[in-house]
Amino acid sequence: MDFSTFPVPVHKHGRVNKFKNATKGFFRISPDTKRKFIMRIKLIAVLLFAVCLHLSAKSFSQNITLAEKNSSLQTVLNKIEQQSGYDIFMQTELLAGSNKVSLNVKNEALTKVLDRVFKGQPVTYVIVGHTIVIKEKNTKAAENNTSAPAPVYTGKVVDADTKEPLIGASIGLKGTTKATTTSLNGTFKLNTGSEQGTVLVISYIGYVTKEVTLSGVSDLGVITMQSSANSMKEVVITGDVAVDRKTPIAASTINQQFIEEKMGTRDIPQLLQGTPGVMATAQGGGYGDSRISIRGFSSGSKKGNVALTINGIPVNDMENGSIFWSNWSGLTDVTTSVQIQRGLGASKIIVPSFGGTINITTRNTDMEKGGYIAQSYGSDNLQKTAVLVSTGLNDKGWAMTFQGSRNKGDGFADGLNYLGYNYFFNLSKVLSPSQTLSFSLMGATQTHGQRPQRSIAEYQNAPQGIEWNYYLGVKDGKQINPYNNTFSKPVFSLNHEWTINEKSSLSTVLYATYGTGGGGSIGGNTNPVRVSNFYSPFDFTAVEKSNAANPDGSASTYFYSAHNDHTWYGARSTYRTRFGNDIDFSAGIDLRSYKGTHYEEVTDLLGADYVYAAYTGNTAVGSASGDINDPQKRAVVGDKFGYYNKDYVQSGGAFMQAEYLKNNFSAFVTLSGSGTADKRVDMFNYLNSDPNQKSPYVSFFTYQAKAGANYNLNDQMNIFANVGYITKPPYFDNVFQKFTNNINHSTVSEKLFSYELGYGYKISNFSAKLNLYRSNYSDESFSNSYGDTKTNQLYSVNISGVNELHQGAELELTYKPVKAVTVGGMFSYGDWHYTSDAGPATVYNSQQQVVATVGKVYLKGLKVGDAGQTTAGFHLDIDVLPALRLGTNYNYIANYYSNFLFSNITKPNLTPYKLPNYSVWDVNGVFKFKIAGLDSYLIGNVVNLLNTKFISDSFDTNATGLPANVNVYYGLGRTFTSTIKVKF
């Protein structure tokens, strides 16, 4: 990389009438004759409509079995609704004068049973589509062609997926105070009186608010509402989305509005912080350097136990399971929903998710023409420009959407400059009424500075405070940060959706991604001279002079980049069908092929002629340094040195799931099996003539078995349970002995046994969710890196046979006391600890040389670190005015233990450092207005409003528990963002 191009760090028309001649005669007819003519047309239309409805009703063949004696009409209709699967729309006031019903039928057609039920009743029925509508007898047909809205409106509000009535849903006339709520069967009646309004607004907690335009039709029929957990219908291929009161798992969802209003300067993980059991930090504060933990399971490198899918595509690193959020930072501009599934989850992909799964759903092609332009400014010179344009769906079935953004800034701390370009493109074609093809390209190209963890004392003594960066330097009069990350990762996908018939469908996605880039650092002497004291920048100008003075022209200090390039191809196909009326079955395949290329590359010689990279590796002890095929290598800028290997991972599997849904009970069973094969090719540590330069494939077979059930006790309460056993292959680094092609035959698959209980309560203005979970994690392997501040050396450690227990309770609450106010909160308590001792462990230095081995690691009883085991949160959103919305979020973290170096736990009764508890307040506001008639928004965010100083990440190398012995990251201080967005 040429660091001179790196941003300098700063501290702070009408329809043609072809029948014109033919219609001229119509206007010469007398008004009286014309009026009679129009009345006849209307009467014929009404009769034809009634005949069609009658024929439609007679066409159904659903059979009913009932034995009733003197039962109420409503009771009988409810039972018919349960057996038939049809929705029944009725106003309870119509049934007030109905007669008791007695009948005994067995396996009779639905319409015959209905005819008997309504015989002699003051009401009758019609069947419209899949809905039975109850109406008064001998009522006159309403004139539906009037342009003025009717004063009284009726309808029924139901869940779009389960067809359950939504009790107590709020129905209001937009711009007025006229409002009502739905009854126990989801029906409503709203008399607007003299109020002027043309739009009904329907809202319900946990659902996407819906607006219905009034056109004079008084009966609005059945109105469906999308759960906020399943409001992703514009995407052809979606992830495995959980549905409230149906899917028996713990899940929380944030929608597009939430993302727009709350994002600010943060990454997606921070937006999920208000979910129970979830913790996210910005780590060093670099652009996209966030991490997330779910129920104590981390998304971090080499222990990635959180799965991430984007439109159903798994994107975790195939070698170590980690999630690199800097590759996906631009997704926030095109994301329509993010669902976080805690625990086993609803996912059928063959990527195991021990802690949970994050499903990101982006916009597909918008069916409506339009777009937006947005400009953001913020603290630390944040500047972001974003634009989205959509052609809409044309008459030939084509549609296209493009979104792009440029994001730059200085970052919160010194040397964290960043520059990112994010892009999204989608082209879709409706091939036929049953088939759609969609091509997408998305990705990000970014460069950003980073910083390492340092001791608490160093931060406390630094004049820059928590904005201090140990690696900041100066070169040729400009500030520079050699500790950085640059990466580009475009993802191409081709989605095909085929609705085969009313019961079956086939969804297929083919995808490919090409990643290139890596992390920069200092090589050679990693602690060169500084401008003045310890807190001043490294003086790389002085280093250049020192290097130039070396008699042999070699570099004592230089810059390099550790590359992690890869190519990745995959396919996922799912066939879905229905057996009878109650069982949905799906089965599919998930195939992936991956090649990762890893090497170090010289990026700046700092005044020297070359880097002397003599081969000093030793495959016998598992160390690598230099190229055995060029043992006296003199590396210049662009040359590979240090190590150079290619890792291959081939994975393929199949899955199937059966889902049962009838009345108030739902259940699922998921089974999947997969094979994974790992291969390593080492170009530096083996001679080109050595057949051992290429290892054989090492194969593992793993499987998942999950089941769960949900029962809706009534329209307000539900309970659920799930259980699962998951195995997953060891990560690549644990398959081969360190920096060799020697197979580690002691490596075994990791395992998880987990079960969970849940309870939910929901009414119109209040909802509550309670979850209890217990997960046993066994045969875990670790490969961690850490820095020693005393020696300024980087070390790594391998350990296997680690066993953990994760158990806890989670509570979520949402309350809407009045229409304009939404209050929510959460609380989670976890007990995560190691259940047995482990070992042996091997320690390597930065040259990959074995420096120590440990026979036993005393882990039993120690707390699992890296996340707060107790969390709480609160959020409040107020619509102060129709055009002004204000919000605040509060998060509290406690019982947070440090990570530690396993190999150092050589005696019992050690306790890693426990971080001080902390809390953070955020605020946001949205003001809506018009610019030249276009909908516009002014959005403001302040993160860490009180500028709270807190430790967000900690590493206690020896688990001493002493603050003086830990390396930390401090959380980011107060930052702000303001955005203006104009939609067109």
C-alpha cells in the first residue's frame, strides 16, 4: 500500500378515446332516459357480482364434521373456521339477534353446512376468496363507485402469516382524533362522522404500521398486517425468518425506520445492543471494527459462534467463522430489516450458530419508481453522501435499483481515518406470473486506521486521553498510521424464485464473492524511536534515516500488510411444498467452495533497499519465517515474505424441515447434515519439489437436529419450547498443526446441546416476552492472539477440549400508553462459565516459534469473558408533533469479565479482571418536512450523550484480576451525526 494516499489523521398525459365517435350519440339521449339506462347497468353489475359470489361459494369442496345442540351461531362459526381454514369476517352486533343452532353433520361440504347453519337466521353469508363474510339478509347493495369516502367503515385486521385476528389494533383516521380498536375477532367499526380524512392508519405493537386509502367502500374487508419480524416480502430469497406466535424461538427485529433513525455513526451490531443477551462494542473504534456476542458466544476471529446471513447467503469467514463488519458497513443504507435469533434459531443453513443468527434483509428491486439523496455530517469530520435510484417495475417486467455511498472521516481516536465506498445494484425480471429472476451486486471498498489494546495506566497518563493511539506516527511531515485495514469484498448473487403451483415453490440462489486486502503493521523493530516521549508519535522520518545508514541497505523497520484474499462460490436451493392443510415441508442443499490466500507483503521500506527475509522456519516444530525456496530472499515493495499459503475449504450439505400448523399449535423439526474438507498448500515452508507442500483433504461430517413447538393459549398468550443438538467442524487453524501441513489428528468436532422455554403476552398496546435457556458447549478449540505490552511481542496460543455452560433468562417489554408514545425495555441475566479443565496448550511467538507448552489449564469455574453477563436497556420514542419524533436509548452492562490467555492458567482459583459496570445514553430526533414538494427528513443522533468514560473490552493475560495487568479498549466518547434525506 502507498501510505501517502491514506487520509491524514486529524485529532479532532390523457388517455386516448378510440370510441369517441361511437359515444357522441350517448350524450344526445334525454337525461331521464340516460338515468334509467345507468341504473340498469348498475343493477346488472350487482346481480352479476352476486352470481359470481354464489358460484364461487359453490365451487369449494372443504368438508366439515360437527355435532352441535343449541349452540350460539358465533360458536358454530368459530368451529367451522378452525376446521375449514377459512377466515370468517363478522361483526358481533349482527349476531345479537341470531338463533341457536343444532345440527349433526359428518364429512359434508362446507357450503352445505353453511346453508344449514344460516337457515332461518337474520343473517346470511358469501364466500370471497378464502374468507366467509357474514352480512344482513335483504340489504341493498352498496354503491361502490362513489368518489366520496363513506362515513362508517368496517373491516377485520389479521396477521398476514398466521391469519390470527389482531385484538385491540388501533384504527385511526389520519390527521384527526377519530379512532377505534378491533374487537376479540379482529373486526372494527369506525364512524368518521363529519371528520375529513381519506386515510386510515392501522397500528399494532410488533407489526408494521399500515395505511389504507379510503375510496367510498364502507366494507374494507380483511386487512393483513406484517409482523415486524417478517416484513421482508420485497426480497426474493430471504433468510429463515421467525414469525411471532408461530416460530418457537427467541427473536427480535429492527426495521428500516429504526435503522434510519438510530444509526448515527455506528455499525449494525451497536443497533442490536438493546436486545437481551446481546452485547456489541466498537473495539478500538475503527470503521467497521465492531464485534457482537449473543448469550456469551462471540462473533470474533477463530471462535465465531454467531452466524450472519444476507438475503439468505451465509457470509461468515469459512476458515474461522468470524464476521468482519467493515465489509458490510454500507448495508445499513439498503437494509430493510435485521432479525437477531438467539439460541438455536430458525436457520436451515449448514452454518452452525451456537449463540444465534443475524439475518439481514436488504431491499430488492423497488416496484415503485423513485429514490433518495442523503447527506450526513458529524463529529470527527464525518461526511457521508448516499444516493438511491429505482426505475420501478415497467410494463415488460423489468426493474432496477442502484444505491451508492461515500463515507469518510477522522474517526474518534487519533489515526482512525477511514474512507469507504459502498454499493448495491439489483436488476430483476418477472419472467412469468410464477417466476422471477434477480441479479444483485453489493459490497464495500474501504481503508481505515486501527489501534491496539493498551494498559489502563497508559490511557490514564496519555495527554490525548482515551483518544490516544499507540501506533500513530509521523513521516515526511505527515501523520500516518501503519496499523490499518484495507479490504474490498464484492458479492454477486443470482436469485430465481419459481412458484410451481399453489402448494409448491423452488427458491435458488447462486453467489460468488472475491475478497482482497488485509491488515497493515510494523515489521522488524516494532518499537522504533518516537518524536519525543512515549505518548508522542513514532518518528518514521528518523527511521528512514536510520535505514538509509545501514551498510547492507536492509530495513531494520518497515511496513507490511498481512493479506487475507479469498474467492468463494456457493449455491443454496430450497424446495417447499404443503402436505394437506397443516404441514409445510422444505428441503434443500447448501454448497460452498472457498480458497483463502494468505501472505505478508512489503508495503514501505522506509528508506531501505530491501527487507532481508532469510528462511528460519522449521516444519518439525511448527514455525514459519521466510521462503525455503528462496532462503536468502531480499523482499522489496510488493514482494511476498514471511509466509505464503493457500487454504481450501469445501463444504456441502442437505437439510429438511417439517412445520406443522393447526389452530393454535405449531411445531417444527429440522435435520441437516454436511461434509467439510480442509486442505492446505504451503509455498514457503516446503520445497517446491516436496510432495508434502500440498496436504491431503481432511474431512469432517457434522449434523444438526432441532425441534420446537409453540402453543397459543389464547389471543394474548403463547408458550414455546425448543431443543437441539449441533455439531460443527473445527476451525481450519485447529485442523493443521501450526504453520505446517501436519494433520492434527486429535482435533474433533465441536458440539452444542441446547434447550429453551419461552412465554409471550401481547395485547394492543403492550407486549412481553420471557425466555429461559441452557446451552452446553463441548470440545471447543481456541487459537487466540494477544500482545504483551512489556515485550511488545505478539503471541498466539492453541488449546482444545474446552467445555462451557451458558444459561440465563431474558425479558423484553414494549408499552404504548398513548398513540404518540412507545416505551420499551429489556433485562437479561446470564451465567456463563467453564465446566472443566482443559489442555494441553501450545504458545507461539510472532515468528511462529513454539515458546511454551502447558499440560493442564485450570478453567473449571472461571467465567466466560468478552461480554456482560447482565444487561438492561430502556428506550422511549415520542411523536411530539406529526412532523417531529424524538427518541432515547439507555443500555447498562454488568458482570463483564475479561478474556484471558488460557496457557497462563496453570494453577487453580484464578479470577480474570472484572470490568466496572457502566451505562450509556443515546438520543435521536427526526423532523419531517417538504422541499419542493418532496418528502424530506432531518435526522440527528448523539451517541453516548453524557460522554461516559468506560472500558468496553479487556484482556487479562494471566487472569490476575488486577486492573494494572490488563490491556483494554475504552468505549467511544460522545459523537453526533446530522443527516438530511430527500426522497423523490
